[in-house]
Amino acid sequence: MAGESVEDRVRKVVCKLLKVPPEKVTAKASFVRDLGMESIQSVELIAALEEEFGCEIDEDEVADNDTFGKAVAYMQKKVGGK
């Protein structure tokens, strides 16, 4: 996805998986509280991000990524970029 930032790509994955509009997916949005993510969807989110970015994600490393902003920061460190 040339030209898309890591944040945009993560937002696209989250919106598709959780069926939420992009404007709800803000840096402070809690996956569970604000976006309605259920526990099984956390596994699906990891798999979708692995596919989107072509990398492996250690579930233990992302256990504390409970907001969209934390997930974006993790992916930026993982794959580089903004």
C-alpha cells in the first residue's frame, strides 16, 4: 500500500474487522470499551495485522496494546515508518 501510513493501514484493518467507521478509531479508542472488540477478535486482529504487514506478531508483546494508539505505535516500531 504505497503512500499509506502505518496508522492508516492499521485503521483500515481495525475498521474492517470490527465493522466500525474510521472516525471512531482514534488514538485513545479502547478496542474493547470504545470499539466493541470481543476476545476472539483480538486473535483475528493479530492475524489480520500480520497479513497486512507481512510480519509475525508475538501475542505476549501486544497483550498491553489495548488502544488503537498503542497498536499503531507497536506496528510502527515493528515495521518502521510513520
